[in-house]
Amino acid sequence: MAKFKDEVANNTHRFFINKLPELLAFAGCHEDVLLSGRDFSEPKVNSSKKNSAETIVFRVDSARIMLDAVNDALYSMDETYRKIIQLYYLSNLRNFEVAEHLGYCEKTINNYKLVALKTFAVRFVATQLSSGIDKKHIFDLTKTKVA
């Protein structure tokens, strides 16, 4: 697991590694949908029990709204930073492969990845707020521990 000196970058890294796959699973999607810029507004749920169906629809709908916020945050970023996040976290390429793909040296990719993660964190909070997500449900990747 990557360990960055910056806490916001670490928070964002953990979000992409741990939480994003969970959101994709709830929404019934795979990482490639974030690469395509797909709209997540139509939940697809089948269930026989009304209460469990409502719970599932709420979870699916919430996950899709959150994935829209992820997508909006990604596509509001500089293209290089967006591609670094997409290639590293969504296409599961290693640093040297990302560097090769984008035509940079590996050290540059490492430096850019730190900036990309921090940029995503700020934009993700903003897109969640603008999407109308309740403040208590927002993933604030910019939060840091007070020493």
C-alpha cells in the first residue's frame, strides 16, 4: 500500500482502494464505467420484499449519486492528473506502466500522483456538496487529524 507524506493524499488513496470498489459493487458497476463517463441516474434493482427492496434502492441510488460525484470530480481535473488516477486506480496499472503510457518518467508520475490525489479530494468534496448529498454522508477526503 502506498504511503504518502500528505494525509489528504493518503485519504484519497484509501478511498480509491477501499471505498470506490464498494460503491461500484452497490451500483452494480465495474471500474470501466468511470473510464467511459457514464451517467449513473438509472438504478437497476430486483427484489421480492418491499423493505429490503427500498433499502437496496436507497443504497444503489446513493452509490450511483456518489459515483456521479466521483465522475464529475475526475472530469473537472486537468487531463494529466485525471489520466493518472484513471490508469493507476481504475485500470490498475503500476507506476512504471502509467509513466510509459503517458510518456513521463516514473518519478514525475509519483510527484503528479500526489498532486492528482490532493486535487481530486478537494473537487470531490465540492461535487458532493453541489450534488445535494447530505453533509453527514459526504466523504471528506480533505479532513486531517489535529495533532
